[in-house]
Amino acid sequence: MGTIRATAVMLVVAAIGLACGPGARAFEFQGVWASQQDACGKMFKRDRRVSFVKNADDYGSGFIVEANRIRGRIATCTIKSRKQDGAVLHLIAACSTDIALQDVQFSIKPEGDDKIVRLYPGVPELDRPYYRCALP
């Protein structure tokens, strides 16, 4: 369970850098992001605001970017520092769950308006894409 929780925290933090990255307007990266393009409607619902469905983890991972807040299923993060290196954004963020607060380091690369990639420097086979969801 600890590995799942740490992964969820890292995914949420990845989105924070995009929402707050230098040279980027926050609204460009606001929205809903999922690891599978065709899973958006299965992972998220919209009432007064967008939220996760109860079994969202069955369809992949994802997060919601709202201004400077990034929400995942179990963590919310706030960026502490960021550094742009070419197209890659490196960041450190404070993430909190119901039971813990921790700093996490991430590397993110935007690939167009509707795709980002979480990078794992030195281990490219672990890189993971996320796609912007278009919810009704």
C-alpha cells in the first residue's frame, strides 16, 4: 500500500509543476488528466466540480489541476520550487495525504497542449504519459 500511495503522491506533484511552471499560463494546464485517454469518463465525474469516481483506480491514474491545487485520489500537493531545463520542468512539492506530509521531486515534459510525460531520469522505461480529459 505504501508504494501505491507514494506513486499517487508523485503523480499529483507532477501536475503541480505544469500548473505553475515558468513561462506557462496556469489555465493552459488546468483540467483533468488521465494515464489512459479512453478512461476519462470512467475515472472522473462532474457535479458542481470535477471529482474522482469511487473506483477510478481500476482504470488508471489521474489528477485534477485547479489553479495551484492538484488533487489526486489520496494526495494534494503544493509546489515549493521549480527549475526549467529546456523543455523539462524539475520541481519539488509538498504533498499531503490523510496521514503524512512529504516533499517529492519530479521531472515533467509537456508534449503539446493535451499530453504531458512524467520523466524518470536514468530509467526512461518508467516514463508515463498523461492525457487531458475533455469532460462534458
